[in-house]
Amino acid sequence: MLNEHGPMLATATGRRVIAISPPGWETPELEPVEYLPSALVRRLLGLFDELNLEPLSFVGFSWGATIGCHLAAHAPERLDALVLLDAGYTDFQDRPGYEELDLEGVTASSREQAREARWTTWEECFAFFRPFVRKWRPAVEERLRGAMREENGVIVPIVRPEVFAAAAYGVMAEPPSKSLEELGRLVLPILLAVASDTIGTNHGWKALERFRRAVPRARVEEVDSGHDLLSDAPEETISIIGRFLAGMAPRAIPEA
């Protein structure tokens, strides 16, 4: 994703763009407890110190937005802005049919999904993911190839199901909504870009209303997109981020 959109984001914001590889993807795995957002925030702060990154704008998509909420709530003085891309306002618990599981249960579910996520050809893999992307592009295929590997004649994710489970359980145990009260007290500029597909659902709209009540100073922008904003609407999403960080007020969603 950064290979495709990083240069565009740097141009739009006039800033240096750095991507952080989640532990267990291209870097060593952590113990499950270290995937709690609060634990990952501690690691982020250590990285910021190591790279002398202060202040900085944190842009988080999906899981990264949840981590961004906890980061801003814990150490707002380290940031000059927080940008959340279609997450940070919804919890797993908001979804219809949500089932409360412990780490062992989430891991078992993740392993079962991993047994199903096995394809014998790349075309089979691409066909599975096409319905999740509005516009299929070569860059999407490149992203998928980077996230998969061939093993014993089948194509599987590069990340072990236990890592996915630990990350998911961390968000369940420390959902972004737990940070909203603290975010509401901050003067930190906050932008939430929401996907029309997400807030088009009853649970998504209710989650957005909860966020707006808790963080009324945040700027909220709707993008005509599925959850993956940078895949479905890269130019619009990057333009929104660029204008926000440049201090220009984007067009906000009208109140319901």
C-alpha cells in the first residue's frame, strides 16, 4: 500500500512518510499479550524516540486506527494530528452476531479461517478477494502477492493465524471506544474518514454517532468507498488527509 500511495501522500502533505510494519509480518512475532493496543503503543513510543520523530502526525487504517486512538489518548504530546481511516470509531462488539471469546477461542476461529484461506493458483486467490474491492487494479494484485506465500503447492497468508488472533483479541480486549473519553478532552486535531459502506449499516452509523458525541471537535469526512479507502478511493482519501494536515477545513458530513 505504501509503495503505491506513499509518494502521493508525501506530495499531498509535504511531509516525510514512514510506514511501520506490524510485528509478525516482516518482523518477529510477539507474545499474544504484546498485541494489546496499549502494549503496541509502548513499542511505538520507543520507535519514535529511536527515530527522533516528534512531533508527528499518525495516520492509521483499520487496526492501525485503533492503535492510533490509544496512542493519542496515552501520549497526545507526541502528536500534532491524528488521522483515522474507517476505524477507531467501531468496536468488534458493535457488529451483529458478535460472540465474546477468550484468546483461545479467537485463535481457534483464526486457525479455522486459515484452513479455508488456501488456494492452488493465484487466480483463485484473486477471485476470492475481488468482491472486497470496488475497482480491481494491478496494484491490488501486487499488494496481495506481498501478503501471501506459496507453501507446498498452495497459496497462504504470510502471517500465521496465531498472530492474526492475537491482534484481533487485542482490539476486542481494548476496543477503541475505551479511548474516546480521553480523546474528547484533547485539543489535538483529529480527522476521521469514514467509508460510506460502513456507515451505511445500522451498527456502523450508531458507532459514528457514539464517536461524534464523545469527540465533538473531531473532523469527520465521508468517502464513497468500502472499508479499504486507499484501495477504493485513493485520490479522494489522500486529498482529504492532505487538506486536513495543511490546515484547510475539508467538507464535513452534515449532522443527522
